[in-house]
Amino acid sequence: MKRVQMIQGVYISPDQRRMAGAVLPRIPARKVALLALCLAAAGFFKIWVAGRYTNEGYAVSRAISQQKALLAERDQYRTEILCLRSPERIEKLALNELGMACPTADRLPK
């Protein structure tokens, strides 16, 4: 007794199916599972790489903003150094706060 199977509304026997070339070769379940595992691993790896790429982008952005802040602070310190080195400021500080006076003619070396 042959089994008759209905495919897309048509009854067909296994012999007719094989003759028509509609029979696909069976793939072992282990191979299918291994393929699924490999695809899942590749997908997780892609997600991990995308996450690392995003995190590195944020780190670069933070580093750039920190660099800009440090450059601004450096410029501020340079301006302050120029102000502190000015001869007028040093003379004023020596005369008023330290009680120094300009040397007289008799105190100058000859």
C-alpha cells in the first residue's frame, strides 16, 4: 500500500514526487544546529563590535572636549604668567608691599 500525499491540492505518491525532482536531500540535524549556532555567534559578534565602536566614539568625544578645556586653561595660565612678569607690576609690588626703594646715587656701584 502506497501512501498518497496531498501537496498544494494535488494527491501525489512518493514515487511520483521523486521522479519530479521535488525531493530535497535531508540535512542532518547536527549540521543544521551547527549552522544556526555559527549564525548566532556571528550575529552576537557583530552586535558586540558595534557596541565597542559606539563606546570608542564616546570616549574620543570626551577626550576631545577634555583637550579643549585643558587648552583653554593653558591659555589662561599663559596670560596670567605674562601679567605677573610685567616690570610695572614687579616695581609696584617692590615699592608698596615690600618697602623697597629705588637706589640712590651713592648706593650704585662705580
